[in-house]
Amino acid sequence: MAERIVIHPVTRVEGHAKISIYLDESGEVSSAQFHVTEFRGFEKLCEGRPFHEMPGLMSRICGICPVSHILASSKAGDMLLGVEIPRAAAKQRRLLNYAQVLQSHALSFFHLSAPDFLLGMDSPPEKRNLFGLLESDEEFARRGIRLRQFGQRIIELVGGRRIHPAWGTPGGVLRAVGTVERDEIRSWIPEALASMDIALGRMKPVLDALAPEIEHIGNFPTLFLGTVTPEGALEYYEGLIRIVDAERNIVAEGLDPHRYASYLGEASEEWSFMKFPFYKPLGYPGGSYRVGPLARLNVAQSAGTPRADRELREFKHRSQGAVCQSFFYHLARLIEMLHAIERIDELTDDPELLREHIRAKAGQNRNQGVGSCEAPRGVLFHDYQVDDNGLICKVNLLIATAQNNLAMNRAVEQTARHFVSARSLQEGMLNRVEAAIRCFDPCLSCSTHAVGQMPLVVELRDSAGELLDRAERG
Amino acid sequence: MGNSLRGDDGVAQRALQLIAPGGHVRLRQVCQLTPELAAEIAIAGADTVFFLDADPSSTEMTLEPVELRSTRGTPLAHSMSPAEVLELTRRLYGFAGEAFLCRIPAKYFGHGEGLSPQAEAGAHAAAKMIQERIAASFTIS
């Protein structure tokens, strides 16, 4: 008789979710689904608010990546005003975006995922956390904490506070950076670079021991989508969208982020609150694509900073085409952290960062504004329609985590099929299924922002898998 | 710790506003406890740490010691307890001081700023008690 194994809650991710694994008559995995079980509603909450309030409101979507939402929201506001922001403001925005990438990746790598690959997938579950890591390698754990602290400290120094800073605004930013703040940021850089050398040196040998996981946890061809400079280098703030396939052939290039809706569609499924974006020319679900660290390194030809470029060249040698193994999201995250520190070094060495002209002033000149940036988990779009009084009529948020939804579900199913057998169910098997999700570092709070749109089905099953009751909404 | 946009959940932040910073006292407002606080406690060279939090299950304000003890952490890893932050600080930075958890009674956690009268009174009482503890510790030494 068919049965279902439920992993609930999924641990060491940002937000709340569950995974259902369906077994066939012989007890083998027939399919699996990743359900996002939390629900927000920001797209609806914002209707009727003045667009100048949006960066502050959007920041509240997430406590991990509020800066990304402030940036995308401020950029949508820039477009509504129709202004080019002052150069110092643009540099500040870039600086905080790198700080955001650094602190978010440090959380994902050191606090949430490193216990899996440094302590072992089958290590006791009560030890697979930061404290277990501490017992195994105290210095490694300490450096992870300090790296996240560095990213957060930059946000605090420049934005005023580390979470939900009241800092970004349509037309620029609200605070100038002083020499005291700049000098403190620069004082952290040598330690941060040394920590990255240690982390990369520790991670690479571990990868050899994880060959089965790398091969069977989310290893499949998809498209990869990310932002690049006009020259094809890594870009996180302002660039053009490039899409490559699994062979690293360029599928689309020079796409305007403002026109995202012309090439990206959003589908819904009845069993999850999270939307399922897809690349329109290939349809749903064939147009599945991945975003985030792995995708960015696959689409970019270079990093543009010396240390990260060395790592990127080595990374690209891991495959003839694109690197398709989702497990390499973790290594990609480390390379991006290194790149972010190098960019923070460059930006804080630029006197233009300290200029006090930080905000362009103008009235509303448009009725639609789209802002995008590369958030830690991938490209983020904020799309606002406003009336002539500047009040929000409609909001669409296309969140990075949601753009990985199709790939995450496929990764869960592939991992379950390979590692899970109900005949001898081991905890380590289920941890590998969770680990498939952790590769993507999903931020579920961010990605469940719609309201009144998503249908919900609740199924009640007995221990034999028989359906006892079913409730449907929407 | 707490969220000032959820009614009485901001009671600890209110208490912090009433405690004079500077001198030997460092204040830090957070929505939740995270590992980086271990480094902050160590860098500050703290010998005593007070954690303040809203407590819906209490009817009276309490100040209880947070014991330094071995902890394994929680698998969810969304946030940490005071004991876990202290354990990290002890293990990574050799913290050997004292720590206390101040539980302030709180009832209303709906959306919006502002405290109930009971929570407002609790914030004042908590601030007074902690300031007296701090003053007493410096008088003794």
C-alpha cells in the first residue's frame, strides 16, 4: 500500500516548510514534494501606501536579507522618479549589498550547512549544529561567527542598524558615510580575507569525501540565470540578465531586468504557498532555472577581483559545461564571500564613497517602476504600479528562493529516490533530503508574500497512507 | 530582545531605553539571539550579562541566573537561547562571568507599536532593578 514519509519541520533553513515523500507498493520512493507551509502577504499589504514608504515596508519581509529588499525597492522608486542617483549613493548601495551577501552566506555556510559536511551526513542529529561544529573545529566556528559579524557590522555602520535599516530611499540613500565608519570597515578586511583562505582550504578536501552526495543531491541539467556586467563579469547591483544552459551555452543575453515579466512566468501549485517561476520561452515546467551563487558563477565569465577570479577559474574546471551539482552551491557561496570582501575593500578605498550628495530629488514621473538586484539567494525583482498620487496600486515581488522552487522540488525527489528506502529508514537518509534543500539556502519568509492567490489543500492520512479527509481552499 | 512592532514584545526594548548607557554599561537591542552576540560580549569584555525578554507566561517580573553549562544547541537553528549564547561565549572566548535572564510579564502581541500599561510598568520595574544590580556590583568592588 502506498505510504507517505513526512519531514516536518525542515531544519536549518530560514523559514518553515515540510517535505512529503511518497512510496510505492514496494516501499520505494515514487515522488517527493517540498511544501512551503508559512504564509505572509506583503504584496497585498502594500496596496494604498505611498511608494516612498516601500523600502521601509519591504525591508520587513525578511530579517536575513532586508538590504536586498531595500535595494530592489529603492531602485523601483528611482524608476518611478525617473532619476539617476548620485554616485556616492550608488556606491553605498553596492557596499551594503556585498555586506548582505557576506553575512547571509556566512550564516548559511557556517551555521546551517557546514555541520553536514564537516561532521558527516550520518553524524548524530543532536550534534549537527553550530555547537557540534564548535566541538569539531573551534577556530573554524569562531571565524564563521566573525565573518557574519563583519557583514552585519557594515550594515549597522552604514545603514544605522543591522536589521531593517532605515537607509535606502527612492533617489538614493538617507545617510552619508563618514571616515570613522569607513576606517572601521577597512580594519576588518585582513582578518576576513584570512578567514576565507581557511574556509576554502577546509571545504575543498571535504568535497572529495562527499562524492555520493554531490552526484545524487540535486544534480541535473537546468537553465541558470543571473546578472552580469556588459562584459559578462559578476554583477550584483546593476547589470543585464544572462541565461545559460547545462552545457554553459548562452540561451539569452542582455535581457533588461525591467522587462522581466516578458521572459519569466509564475505558476502556482495547490500544495505549496510558494510560486513556481519559469523561463517563458520553454514553458512550465520545462523552463525550470536556477538562480543564486551556483547560477551566478555559471553565467559569469569572470569575477573581476583577483582572488575570486582564481577561485572561479578552478570552480569552472569542475565541469565541461555548467556546474550542475547543487551541492556546489556551498562552494560557490564561499567564492562569492571572498569576492564580496574584495569589493568591500575596493569600495571603502574610494573617496567618492564619502561624498555627502547622496540623494536625487524629484517628483513622480512614471506610474510603473521595476527594481532588481542580486540578493544572496539570486536575482530579486520588485515591480510597483502607482497612481498619479504616488499610491501603490499593485505589487509583484519575484523572489530568488521562489525562482529555485522547481529545482528544489526536483532535488528533493532525486535525493529521496537515491537515498531513501522505507525498508530500512535511517535518520541520515532523511538528513540528505533536507540537505538537498539547504544547498539552495531558501529564505521561505521572503518567498511566500502573496495573499488571497494560493489555493491550499490539506490531506489527512492514516499511518497506512489511506486518505481520511481532505479540505480545499481557494 | 523582542520586536517593538508586536505590542508587548517590545517591552525589553522599552526597558533598555530607561537604562542609562555609557560608563560600564553597554546596551544592545536585538529581535532574536544569534551567534554573533558571543563575539560582541567577548569584545565588550563583559563580566555580567543581562538578557531581557517579554514573557507571556509570567505575572511577575523575575530575574534568574542563566547557568553556564554545556549545551548541544537546537536543530532548527533559527535563533538561540540565552544559555546557548553564553555557552558559545564561554567556549570560544573564555567567558566566565555571570548572566541573568529578566522575564518581564507581557500579554498583548498584536501588530503595532506601544505597550499595555502592565508591560510599561514592567519595563520601568525591570530597568530599575537592573540599574540597582549594576550600581551594587560597582559599590561592592
